[in-house]
Amino acid sequence: MIPLIGLILGALLGVIIAKRRQGTLLDQLQYAAGFAIIFFLTSLFISIYIVRISS
């Protein structure tokens, strides 16, 4: 569940940053994809760490 939230938040943040930099639609999609991947992987590792620590 946590990685999915990270994926969505990363995509939203990427679109917001690209819009602030006055990027085109393709720029917004690229930023969304990049940030979504970064946030997804980070939240995935955090989720795995939490599960390992709790058991």
C-alpha cells in the first residue's frame, strides 16, 4: 500500500514541478514518470525495512 501511495505522490509532484517550469505535455509526462519511479522505489524500500524490523 505504501509504494502505491509513493507512486501517485511522485507522479503528482512531477507534474506540478513541470508545470511550474512551463513545460509542455511531454515534459509533464516525463517528470511524472521519473518522480513516480523514484518515489515508488524509495517507498518500496521503506516498506520492506518496516516489515523486516517489525518481525
